[in-house]
Amino acid sequence: METTTIATQAAVPVRRPRWLGYALATTLLWGVWGACAGLPTQYGFPETLVYVVWALTMIPPALVALRRNGWRVRRDPRSVAYGLAIGLLGAGGQMVLFYAVKAGPAYLIFPLISLSPVITIALSYLLLRERTGALGVAGIVLAICALPLFDYAPGAGPREYGVWFVLALAVLAAWGLQAYFIKLANASMDAESIFFYMTLSALLVIPAALAMTDFTQPINYGPSGPLLAAVTQVLNAIGALTLVYAFRHGKALVVSPLVNAGAPLLTTLIAMAAAGTLPNGYKVAGIALALAAALCLALQPENDQPNQGA
């Protein structure tokens, strides 16, 4: 009898958690996007106009998601508030980032804002009561350590902490809160409605991006400008949709560090392969830590992660 039971259990396939597939899809999409995102800017297409293109590329995946949901959008006040908060935190953070990189050193700003998952993890732990096992905890710690290393580069000397530092903290807070609200909203509204409001918010911020654009400077309107931006930014847009689904089915304190460490890891590997060069010591450390983090988070047993927040 015992032999039969063991054999029966062994024959049952291991069920992979749904969140992991969506999280890995986001990691892949954002990893490839990250490796190509800077090309339009290098060819003379301003970052502010890249934002406009990104906002427009949010429309196709939003339509696909809405069709999948029977064209239903939650319009109750709570859903509208959650949806707009999520969208405006993301889009507003991007607008603030434009100002930050003009006022301060990018080699310090980007490592700082890469720590936004720390806010998501803390809020999910304290307010949503999310928990994970030993492997999950190890993966979270390793991911947090890896995040700043991908963008950090030694500067020319010490820098004064001025307006740029405050702006970078604002971006960090906005994107950390955005991820938390995505998870919170998934408990009371469908993922498709969340993404609809994210798209709407991105479109609403387009006038601000246009106002920030210096149209007196030469702008590349050729294929290597807006067209290339559209090709790369659609990866960003689809990745945002799969991220919403990942948060719907998984824990924010696990999904956030996995995606935020995995995507720059893939970006770095693609950039290395394209350039045929080796990364500096900081990126090597980031790669090693991110690989270990992704492995721990992916292998954390699902039944050790009671999803009390969803």
C-alpha cells in the first residue's frame, strides 16, 4: 500500500506557480528592452519623446487585455483610485527622473532608484502580511545587494547631495509604492482594469513630456528615432502587463526582487555579448548575486509562501 502511494505521488507532475511564468516573461522582455532602450537616444531622439512613444505602445497590449476580459473595466471609485495611483506613480516617477539626471550624476542616481523594491518588500511584509521561506529570504537579500551594482560606476570624486538626491529619492518612493499598489489592487480588481488605468495615466502625462522636450535642438524623426523607439518600447509595455499578472498570482516581496534583479542581469549579459567585452568588477558582482537571487526565488516552494495578501 505504501509503495503504491509513493508511486502515485511520484507520478503527479510538479505544478509550477503561475506567478513565476509571468515574472520570467517580464524579466525576459525588460532584459531585452534594457539592452536596446538607449539606442534611439544615441541616434538623436530625445528621452522625453521616447516616453511619448512608450505611452502609445501601451495601447495595443491594453486592448488585448481588455478583449480578453470581455471589454469590462472596473469603474467604481476604489478601482479608479487604485488604477490612477498606480499609473501616475509610474509615469510621474519617470518625469521626475528626467529632472534628476539633469541635476545630478547618473552613476549615483540609477543605483539609488534601483532599490525601489526595498519599499515594496517592506510594505508587503508589514501591511499585506506576506511571508516566504528561507530560500525566498535569501533570494530577496541577494537581489537587494545586486541591484545597485549593475548601474554603479566610480565617479570623478565626491558629490554634494543636492536637489538631485531628493528627486532620486522621490523616484525610488514612487516606483516602490507603485509595485505595492499593483499587488494591493489585484486583491479587489482584475489585472486588465489595472493595466487599462496604467495606460490611461501614461497617456495623460504625454503633455508634460512634450513640454519638457527641447524642440529647438535637432531631432531624429527617421527610422532610427521614433520607429526604433516603438520597437523597443513595446517590449517595455508588454512586460508591464505581464508584471501585473505576476503580482496577481504571486507575492510582491518575491516578484519585485526577482524581476528587478533578473532584468538588469539579462540586459548586462546581452550588452556584454553585443560589445564583446567583459564587465567591470561591480557588474560581475551584480551578475553573480542576481543569478543566486533568481535561483533562490524560483526554487522557493510555493506551499511555503502562504499568500495572505491576495
